[in-house]
Amino acid sequence: MLHLKVIEVKEFIMVFDLPREEGTVKVRTWRELQRMDAKMIQFSIWKSEKLDELMRLAIDIKKSGGSARILEERFVF
């Protein structure tokens, strides 16, 4: 019988959208995501283990007129 040991590493996905006029906020957001070693899935979809930093960035995005959501990544199979 095969026994698998499950190692749980929590990763989070941030999905965000910013108005076109907010070019400086987009650049600042992109630089901050790179600084925290987040991995880009698509342009406005990023993955990271650093929930606190993602939450802080999501708040900044919302204050700038954008929208942001943070999801917990979970693979079922």
C-alpha cells in the first residue's frame, strides 16, 4: 500500500483590476508583486504565499479605485 505524506503549503491568488487612468498605480502594484516574489499567472492574476502583503496591496488597489480579490489556492486532485 502506498502512503503519501501531505505537505501543506498555503498559497494565495490575487486577482485585481485597475482603471486605465491609473498607470502609476499599475506600475507600483507590479513592482510590489515582484518585490514579494509573487508569481504571475496572467497579467492581473498573481500567486504568493505572503497573505499579509497581498492583503496590504489589495487595500491599496481598492483605495486607488480598482478592485482586488484574494483566493486561497487549493487543489482537489
